[in-house]
Amino acid sequence: MLKNFWFWLLILFIVIQPFSFNVAATLPIKANETLEAPKEVLSILKRSCYDCHSSEVKAPWYYTVAPISWYTQRNVKMARNIINFSKWNGYTKEKKVKFLKKLPKAIVIRMPMKAYLYLHEEVTLTENEKKLLKSWSKELKEKLK
């Protein structure tokens, strides 16, 4: 009975592989659209945010293996819809201000996502990094207004 279960589970695993959200890990990037920020801010964002919120996702091996890929690709798609730092200068001033208003709360409550932190502890934000990002977002928001 148990052998049958594993056999059918393996068959199911093989059958679902072609089904994907087809969210590309990397997208074309226009140099004039990328985010320009202070070096230390950009360093934090690239380490902790760009794997979902950019066109430069460093796709791990499970990015293309269903059903895990369904979850990861869906999250990348949703994150890029919220903000894509690779397209920052292509956004309207209103969209940038709206995002910057929400950023401090997102950093405290949900970013980076807890599920992502289980496999990527290195992206965890320190308290000082959170303060720096909050300060940067507040300053940039005021400049844009």
C-alpha cells in the first residue's frame, strides 16, 4: 500500500512539472529606470529585497520545480506588481510616494517574508538597517512631494 502511494506521488510530481506561472527570474533592465539611492541603502535593498522586488531575481534551484515554484513565482510576481526597484524611475511620482509611505510599516510587519527567511537567513534586516531604510524612505518621500 505504501509503495503504491509513493509511486503515484512520484507520477504526480512528474506530471505537474510542465505547469508553471512562467515568471521569469530576470527581465530586461533599462539603466535609466533603476533605483538610485545611497550606497548603503542600495546594498541593503539588493541583499534583502531584490530577490522579489526587482528584475534581477537570483533564482534558487526550487524556482523551477513544481509545486514549490508555484509559490515562489507567485510571490515574485506579486512583489514586482507592488514595486520593482529595477523600474523605479519609470514609476509616477504618486506611485513612488504611495510606496514610500507604506515601506516603514512593511519593514516592521512583513518584509522580508518569514517563509523566505527560513532558507535565506542572510537577508534578515538588523534594527540599524531597518532604521536606515525608514529614514531613507521618509527623506525621499519628502523630496518627491
